[in-house]
Amino acid sequence: MCTLIALKKNTMQTPTPKKKVGRPKKVKQPETMPVRGAAKKLPSGLERYTIILPVDTIEAIKNISYWSRAMVKDITATAFAAHIDKFKAEHPEYVQDGKVKARAAGN
């Protein structure tokens, strides 16, 4: 008498790796000068900075920008440069190598 025995194959399957959930890992940037988040989209030499001004001042700057066909950032840069020059002339004790001295550490 001949008996056939069927052997079961190993039904245990190797578990499939789970799909990673969450944000992808950030790739480290080269060790150069750190870039702030907002500055990543700006050209070199520029930095984004928020200033709170009275509404009348903002409207005047926008109107000057419109009538002179210049960008607001150019008008404010010119105004700040003029103020810096005036400050240097009035306070030479705070000027070092042609630039306004840096703030004290921690400020």
C-alpha cells in the first residue's frame, strides 16, 4: 500500500517592509554659512526684515513708489542709507572703518 503524504510548504511569508510614514528626512547641507528660512529665496546680500510703521507712513511710501516708478524696497533702502549717513556725520564716535560699530554682544 502506497501512502502519499503532502508536505505543506512553509506558509510563513517574510513580512514586507512597512512604508515609512511622516516627513522625509532632510538632507544635510554643506557646512557653509547658515541660511535662514526666509533668506533661502532671496538673492545674495539681502535679508527679509519686518518693520511696524504707522499707516500714514506706509501709504506715503507706497505713493512715492507709484509716482517715482520705483520699488518700495529701493525707496526704503535709499531712506535708510540717508539716515545712516546722517547718523555717521552726527556721531563719529560710533563709526569704525567707515561703518557703524556693531552692537554689544548679547543685543
